[in-house]
Amino acid sequence: MVTQLTTARDLLDQTRAHMGQFLTAHPNQAGLVAQLNAIQGDLVTLQRSTAAPVPVRFNIQRLDK
């Protein structure tokens, strides 16, 4: 899952580069870039939350023979 989120972030970076090349005349280019930055930030937060360690409880019991 973290790998897929990383791929999504890479695709956003590529989109940002293409926007700079192909949407130079777009009247709301700055707003589009701001939206991309917000999505990127949300993806980073989601990625960190997904990768964060979680406590694991081990229950060791003696097996009767």
C-alpha cells in the first residue's frame, strides 16, 4: 500500500511538470498547482499514517502435553 501511495505521489510530480509545460496559458494555473500541492500533502500524511508502527500484543501460553 505504501508503494502505491508513493507511485501516486510520483504521478502528481509528473503532472505538475506537465502543467508547467502545457498549461502555461491556463488562467487558473496557480490554483491548479495549489490543489496539486494540497493533494500531495494529504498523500504524505496518509502514507505516514499507513507506515506508522502499531503495537502488537503477544500472548505466550504453555502448551499442555
